[in-house]
Amino acid sequence: MSAAGVSNLQSKRVAIAGLGEIGRTVANKLAQGLPGLSLAAITTRDQAKARAWLDREGIVCPLVALDDLPDHADLVVECAPADILDQICRPMLTAGKQVMVLSASALLPRPDLVDLARAHGGQIIVPTGALIGFDAVSAAAEGTISSVQMVTRKPPNGLAGAPYLVANRISVEGLTSALCVFKGSARDAAAAFPANVNVVAALSLAGIGPDRTTIEIWADPAVTRNCHQIRVEADSASFTMSIENVPSENPRTGRITALSVIAALRKLTSPLQVGT
Ligand SMILES: NC(=O)C1=CN([C@@H]2O[C@H](COP(=O)(O)OP(=O)(O)OC[C@H]3O[C@@H](n4cnc5c(N)ncnc54)[C@H](OP(=O)(O)O)[C@@H]3O)[C@@H](O)[C@H]2O)C=CC1
Ligand SMILES: O=C([O-])CC(=O)C(=O)O
């Protein structure tokens, strides 16, 4: 249980857009206190559900409309469905403010949002999220990277319902062995699996872009975690990285994702920053 104060003038005011798996964990942490940051506002779809949750947690925070976020916050953590990315980002970036974007798949086809940030002095921050090693990837990208290849294996229910599976009538129900359901670029994967592989979209932005970053996606009944393996070849280093994410209550989202957001938020005001 936590009792949260609403924003104070010295703090960076943080709002949360989307009070789901990620949003609730981040809201709770901000309410408990992160140095130099305050929980300033929340926007969600089901206000009654959100209010009941806030009351249960003892968090005092206004629920506001999407368009009003710039009046309440210096930074919005976007952890909502991909299709409202624009509605969250546009007002904040036009006001020269920051948005931490979790729906990285939805950002790939929207370079105009980066242009908007540039034009108004705003900033889009994509945290490492459910992945690993963006410090090494972005360092290598200062030199020359020749390839970034990723292989994702998820329990079938972590992929069920993805638009690509539905459109191609690929069933992942009742699988008894691993099935490769997709092979292609990060750009195509983000469009095909918008709520399942934000990780590869973010990886591509850290490295060599969505057309040269490749991914294989497997529905694997033998795994219980969301498993990602990455191989990078660069003129400075070759490296492989892997992570096995414990799914949260939302089987598509690893538990580490919200913790990555909290770590990224903490870094914003910390007097000691470690890592690239
Ligand atoms: N970059 C990364 O590494 C990762 C990114 N993600 C992405 O992060 C995002 C959030 O993930 P997660 O927290 O698991 O998702 P959830 O589905 O758990 O939560 C999303 C929340 O958004 C809310 N919502 C729906 N419509 C609106 C609206 N119009 N305005 C405001 N809020 C709305 C819903 O609230 P309500 O309950 O009121 O309907 C829901 O609770 C997703 O896009 C996901 O794909 C996920 C994992 C890793
Ligand atoms: O990228 C995503 O959307 C989620 C993911 O793979 C994970 O949590 O492991």
C-alpha cells in the first residue's frame, strides 16, 4: 500500500497513459516515490476501473483526458494500446515535452512523430523494455554494424490473436512442437505482431533500423517464458545476448518491462548514471 502525493513543483511531473500491466506497476512505484519524479496524472479508458484500483492502492492521482496530458505532465509514459500512440504523443511533443514510448511497434511507421519532437524541442524515449543490451547495440552503432538478427520463442498464448496469425489462418492452439510463424524484417514483424514483438522494433531503432534488423518468431509449447536471442556482428565487436522473460498477467508482456521503465525514469534525474 502506498500513499502518493500529487506532483510538487520541484519534481519532473510524470503521467501514465494506459493503466494496464505496465502502467499499474509504474504508477505504484512513482506513488511510493522515485527521487525527483512525481506521479502527476493518469489517462485510461475505463475510468471507474482505474478509480477503484487507485483507491485500493491508496494512490491519490487525477484521471485526465488524453488531450489534457501536457497541462499536467512534463513526461508521459505511453503504455497503452498501439493504436492511440499518435493521440498520446502529438499533444505532448507539440508542447515540447517528453514521451516514453512502450508501443515501439507503432512508432516504426511514424517517423513524423520524431520530426515533431525535433521541431518543438520534445523528446521520444524508447526504453530497453523487455529486451537487453541496448547499451552495447547503440555503442556498436557508433561504428559499423553489419547485421542484427533476433530469434523470439514464446509460449503459444503469448502470440495468439496477432493480426498476422489471424490473416494467414495460422493456429497456435494445441501445438505439440515449435512452429516458426514468421521470418522477416523488424518492420514487417512490427506490423504483423504489433502487441507481441515491440522488442524487435526497439532493437532496430537502437541499431541498424527496421529494414536491416531481422527476426524469426516461434510459437513454442515447450517454453514458459518469452525468450529472445540476439546476435550482433559489428566492426567493434560480435556479441550474442539472450533473455527469458517471465510473463506478467498479460501473457504478451514480460514482467521486466515495467521494471525497465522504472529504471529508465530513475536515470532521468539520478546524479549517477551507469550504462550508455
Ligand atoms: N517495448 C517493450 O519492450 C514492450 C512493449 N509493450 C507494449 O506496451 C503497451 C502496454 O502493454 P501492457 O501494459 O502489457 O498492456 P495492457 O493491455 O495490460 O494495458 C493497456 C491499458 O491501456 C488502456 N487503454 C485502452 N484504451 C485506452 C485509451 N483509449 N486511453 C488510455 N488507455 C487506454 C487499457 O485500460 P482499460 O483497462 O481502461 O481498458 C489497458 O489497461 C502495449 O502496446 C504493449 O504491446 C509490452 C511489452 C514489452
Ligand atoms: O515485445 C513485446 O511486446 C513483449 C515481449 O516480447 C516480452 O515481454 O518479452
